[in-house]
Amino acid sequence: MKSLGLIFPDQLSKNNLVYENLNKDDTLLYFEPVQTFYDIPHHKQKIIFLISSLRKLISSHNRENSLHKKISKQPPKLKDTLKEILQENKFNKLYVTKPSDFQTLKDLMFFCQIHSIELIVLKDTKFICSNEDFQSWSAGKKSLIQEFFYRWIRKKYSILMDGDKPIGGKWNLDKDNRKGASAINEEIPDRNNIKTDELIVDVMVEVNEIFKDSFGDIDNFNWATTHDEALKQMSWFYKVYFKNFGSYQDAMKSDEPFMFHSLLSAYLNAGLLDPMECVVEAEKLYSTENIPLNSVEGFIRQIIGWREFIRGIYWSNMPHYKELNYFENSRNLPEFFWSGNTDMHCIQQSVDSTRKYAYAHHIQRLMVTGNFAMLAGISPSQICDWYLAVYIDAYEWVELPNTLGMATFSDGGVVGSKPYAASGKYINRMSNYCKSCKYNPKNTTEDDACPFNYLYWNFLIKNEAKLSSNPRMGLIYNTLSKFKDPFKEKVKRKSEIFLKEIS
Ligand SMILES: Cc1cc2nc3c(=O)[nH]c(=O)nc-3n(C[C@H](O)[C@H](O)[C@H](O)COP(=O)(O)OP(=O)(O)OC[C@H]3O[C@@H](n4cnc5c(N)ncnc54)[C@H](O)[C@@H]3O)c2cc1C
Ligand code: SF4
């Protein structure tokens, strides 16, 4: 009896374990029409990136006994495609790398069970830590703290270590990663142009036709679609932006959508780049090129700390995680999340970049759109669908814990120990957005008050019963308790009017 191997568009790692488990006469199925492309209005650039990358991989493999199911207007369901193959070409084993979402894994399990097929789910080689590693680290712990996970991985793989001590004496240089936009005293270099070849243009035409009503511009498509090109992008980042990455990691500036960020998440999450390769190179540059430690440590922490931790959280908590709604929020997502049509300049900038490039950097996602969604009480499922649809790097394993956990605290504290709630004062400190905004970040109850300010206090008032006993919120609730009732009433009233207007 034969086996079938299955490759999804985000499983492009060179060392994907499916290949080594198949014999020459086993069939390999490359499956493009991922269900979520059709369920939510995915950014066109994301579909173009994934389909182009997959098609280039297929032509480089040139494998006999392979099947290629393409995107189409009437997409075949995965289970129907598998059934067809089964009827024509019996197989009793199905090899797949762990999919990027729980539902696909469940569908595969169900299919294999009813057809008496053995399902072999392989380790995903685009991660450093396997799910088993994460489980063994988390076993017996009451709460999972990212910082300790990060230190554990650093020690385990001896990354930025001097014996058993962290290089530089500190594990985490986050405090040195918080300079605002006003401290930037040099031009931010433009991104290089990546060549759009014929295959990509063909895919663009196809995607534009099939996903007519989907979100996003395609004109600015500038993504690598092969392993070699992705490596070049990594080198370019290290050469041009890396030294400033650390200091300005949290800074935001008008019309600077990329700042000093790496733009590597799309490649890491699709398997075009290997995380350990990135980390080893970053560490090397610390000694060979004198890249500042706050950049090197900060970057490595994002990859081996946050990226791996977030994935562990996803698989340890699904499927119930997706249903969490700690604040019981139900407000509809405002239309300006799609159009960018709002007077709030910070949101307009973040959505604009999202629409143009399928990209917004971390602080825009966390402290602008995510923070706003939490303060405004947007339904977690609607905001999660938005993040999943609009970003080039978005898959449920990474989008969900970042949105439900880090950005909106809808998970009640699984990812973070307190909400990342902030008023307009934070955005004003880290960016130059407020200078071009109709609202005033210094005002809370006046006519021109920044909506983030009154929504922030309104959020704290509304959720006092849930948050005031959190030791990390003590200080802020102490401040709130000193505010007079008329101020609180004004804050509530202004929030009510604003939220009604945007609904
Ligand atoms: C609400 C919200 C939703 C998000 N959704 C996604 C998503 O769908 N996909 C995604 O890859 N990241 C997501 N992130 C994390 C982060 O914003 C992106 O990884 C980052 O902006 C990608 O841009 P970059 O490659 O330039 O990252 P850089 O700032 O250059 O960081 C380097 C790398 O670190 C990794 N990284 C950094 N932070 C995180 C994190 N919190 N979780 C996972 N990896 C991280 C990424 O691989 C990234 O490429 C989300 C964050 C928030 C707050
Ligand atoms: S004033 Fe408020 S709404 Fe305007 S950019 Fe600043 S934080 Fe955003």
C-alpha cells in the first residue's frame, strides 16, 4: 500500500519532513485552496505571496507522482480532494507537517479516521521548539511566563550565552528598546525592490479574478517568493537596519510603515527562512560587525522567545482558546479598520500601511489597532478575523494568541499578566502621529480630546471588577480612585457618544 504526502502553501521549508517519509512512487499533493482564503477577505498580497512561493517550489522540485490542486472560483474542499485521490490511487498513510491551525488538523484526523488511514503528523521544521518540548517546559507550571521560556531556550541552544550567564550580564534589554520617533536623527533607508517575475504576475491576475472582493492593494507587492530571495532579504535587513532595530523597536512615524523592522515574519512563517539560521547570523554579527546588543538581543528574543512561545500557547490551549472573551465584548468592528477612513491619525496610518503592504509593524498592531479594539470593546472574534485576513504573516497559530492574548487580553491572562492598555499619551510619546491629528493627546474630556484618552479611563472604569485586584494594575486603579465623579461621568459620556458614532 502507498502513502500520500500533503503540503500546504505555508509549509515550504526545505527540510519539510514529509519529503523524507515518502517513497518515489508515493504521491505528493500540493494543496493551494486553503479554506480560510475563502472564508475571510484575505489580503490579496498574502494569497499572491503564498501561491507564487508554492508554485516556484513545485517547479524546483519537478517531482513525478505529484498532484497540484490550484486555487479556483469554486474551491474543492480538502476532504473532497483527498477522497478523489483515495478512489483513484489507494493510500493507507497520510503524511503531513502539523498544519497552522487546529481546524485543519481536526479535519484531517476526521477524514483519516473514517477512511481507516493512518495519519502521521510530523514536526514542523520551521520552528526551533517542538510541541513536545513546549509541553515538557510548561509541565507543572501554574502560569506560563514568556521571559522564563525565553531564558530556557537561550540556555538550551546556547544562544548569546557566556557559559551559563547571558552575554552582557542581562537576559533582557527591553528597557533599551523604547526610544520614540523624536529620537531618530537619520533617514530611514528605503526598502529594496524585489523583482516581480512572470509567474508572480500570472498569479496576481488569477488572484485578482478569483478573490475580486478581497482586501488590499496589489500594486505594492514587494515580497520574496523563494528561499534564496528570502535569505537576501535577511542579509539586507542585517546590513541596513539591524543596528537601529533595538533602539527604535517601539517607535512609530508618519509615512514610515517599516521603520527599522526586519519584515521577515512572512518568510519565517511560510518556511522560506529558517529561524535558527536567522538567529545564528544575528549572533555572529554582534561580534563581527559590532551590532549593538540591544538590537541583537531584542531581535533574537522576538524569534526564539515570542514566536516560539506564542506557538506553544496556541497548541496547548486550543480549541477552547479561540472562544475566550474575558471582557464579554461584542461591539462590531468599525468600518475604518478596512477603509482607514477616520480622523484618528494613528489608526489611519496603521490601516493605510496594512492595505498597501499587508504589513504593519508590531507596535502599530499592539498599541494602535489592538489597543483601540480592546478599549472600544470590539468583539474578539471579529478583531481576530481581521488580523488573520490582513497581514502577510498571519496564521491562526500566531495571530490568535497575539490578538486574544497580547493585544486585547481577551484570554484573561494566558499570554500576559495584565492588559497592554494605553492612552493617547503613550502613542504621542512613541510617535509623531499626534502632530498631524485632529485630536489632542493631552486632553481627555475637552471637545478635541483624543479618543484613546477617554476610552482608556472608560475601559478601566467598566472593567474595574475584573482588573482592580490584579497586582500589576494597582497603581493605575489607585490613580483612578482619586478622580472625582464628574470627571468619570464625562469620560463615560464621551465614550458612549464616540462608540455609538463608530458602530
Ligand atoms: C494583534 C497582533 C497580531 C499579530 N499577528 C501576527 C501574525 O499573524 N503573524 C506574525 O508573524 N506575527 C504577528 N504579530 C507579531 C508581530 O507584530 C509580527 O511578527 C511582526 O510585526 C512582523 O514584522 P517583522 O517581521 O518586521 O518583525 P520584527 O519586528 O522585525 O521582529 C522580528 C521577528 O520576530 C518575530 N516576532 C516578533 N514578535 C512576535 C510575536 N509577538 N509573535 C510571534 N512572532 C513575533 C517575527 O517572526 C518577526 O519577523 C502580531 C502582533 C500583534 C500585537
Ligand atoms: S491624538 Fe490620539 S487619535 Fe490622534 S494620533 Fe494621537 S493618539 Fe491617535
